Amino acid sequence: MEVTDPLLTAREGAKVLQVSIPTFWRRVADGTVPPPVKIGALSRWPHSEIVAVIENAKALRYA
């Protein structure tokens, strides 16, 4: 069985990043958070991409 990367809703992504949902959408608009994977009308983000946002911010903190 193949392990897949769980897909998060905007609410779940905001919770991982510890921001409000409107702030999460602002970060999508400004490119900090990658655009969603669209499944029909649904917007979802792979968990690994949300974690990558955090890792990128950590790497830039001392740059």
C-alpha cells in the first residue's frame, strides 16, 4: 500500500501555520503559501507543502 500525503483544507492549513483563515488566504494570494490543489470545487493543500512553508521561513530567518 502506498502512503499518500494527506490533503488539508484551508482551515486545517491555517491551524498548522497557527494563523487565522483570512491570513492563510492572504498568504496564498501573496505566494507565501502555494496555490491549492483543486479537486472539483474543493481547494486542498498537501500537508508536506504547508510544512515546507514553515521550513522555508526557518531557513530565511538567519539569511
